[in-house]
Amino acid sequence: MYYKSPSYRLFNFLNILFLSLISIACILPIVHVLAVSISDSAPVTANLVNFWPIGFNLDNYAKTFNSPNFLDAFTVSIIRTVLGTFISMLLCFTAAYSMSKDDLYFRGRTFYAWFFIITILFNGGLIPTYIVVVETGIKNTIWSLILPGAVAVFNVVLMMNFFRGIPKELDEAAQIDGATHFRTLFQIYLPISMPSIATLSLFTIVGHWNSWFDGMIYMEADKQPLATMIQALVKNMDFTRVQLNPQDIKDLSERGLKATQIFLGALPVLVAYPFLQKYFVKGMTLGSVKE
């Protein structure tokens, strides 16, 4: 048996070792940030905290949650992520469903396929995109963070391949029963596409939550999402963004407060990931096998 051969066992061992090292490299920074955020100020300031907290102090979290600017930025990120994910997935489903049909049902499919491919290879660039956002009047609104990237072509291609793997007999049976395309999509295709939906939703959630650059150029300081605020905090050490008075800043460690902001910024995605992880591998491989 091939899996009992020495070469296979060596490959398996090295593979597990390599993936384990990558996993540790991903986890240790989060552990370090958490340890710094809950440690006492003195050891944090002295740079003595590694992966285990020294002392126990939740003042950083208390000050952070009492900061109106932090809560406002957190709310903007929540709204952006929920609304942006819903719109992106809705557009992804409808586009992928149409593109998965034969030319007999969707005669413009080839044109739209090339249109999508061109947007992958070329884009207008930062300045034309900024001008479009300004001229359409959505600058400094939540829509400037959602609409410019609402259609993710990569996700459309993944979903289209999954839809093409669904038996045509199921589609034909729905049409015989009088179902429209929208009813076929939402009542037949989507309920059996949960692994792909969960996977693409995770991609979109992480993308919206971690995106900071568009918030910097499209939104004023008091309306920016959490990722943009944390980027400014980490880069410029601008603690006025979290509205802390000078005495609070004096009593707290700057590194501890910064670590708290970073950990809280990453926490929602860390919480959501385990619930979607069971669909992740299955969703990535569905539609990849062609017969």
C-alpha cells in the first residue's frame, strides 16, 4: 500500500510539520496582542510581555468601550459588513445564476462573460474611481464603502461553477412546475448551495471588516470604519481618535491600548470563522471536479 511506504510517511510528516508551523505563526501574534492588552501597564511599557500576560488589567478595554469614537467606528464597520455582504452576495447569486445558463436561455452570456473578464484584467484606477464616487454623490456615506466593490468577479466565477454542477433535470423540473428564474434561484439553487454561500460570505465579511483604505479616502474622520481608525492609531499613535483625556493616556500603556484596539478589531471575524469553517473546505472544492 502506497500510504505505508517510507517516502509517503516522510512526506506526510513534513506536510504536517509545515502546516503546523504556519498555523503557529498565525496564532502567536493574536496571543501576543491579547496578552499585551490584558497585562499591567508597567510590564507592557517595559516590553516584558510576550505570550503570557503579566498581571491582569482590563482598564484598556474599559477605556476603549467608553470611547464614543471607537463605538461609532465599530457601528460603521458592523453596518458596512452586514449590508455590504448582503448586497455583494445578492449580486453574486444573480450574476452567477445567469452566467451558468446556456446560450439558449441567456443569449448575451458571452458578452457579459468578456465584460467580467475585462474588469479582472483592467480597472479604472484610484483617481477615476474616486471621481466616480464624488460625482455620484455617495462620498462620505456608507454606500461609498459598499457599492464600488459590490460585485466580486472572483466570487461570481466560483458560484457560477457551482451552479453548473447542479443537475439540469432539477432546473427543468422546476420550470415544468411553473417556477420563474428568481423562484428557481432562491428556492431551489440557494438552499442546496449552503457550503458555497458560507465560503463566499466569509470571504466578503473578512474583506469588508479589514478594509481600511477606502474608508480613509472616502469618509471623514468621524464616519470612518473601525479598520481605518485602527490603522491611523497604529501608524500615527493618534489617541485623539478614541477621545481619551490626557490623564487616561498617562495612566494607560500606549502599547496596551493599541493592542486592545487591534484585538477588538479582529475579534468579530475570529468569532464568526468557527461557525463557517465546517463549510469552508467543502465550499472551496465543490464545482472544481469536471466530468
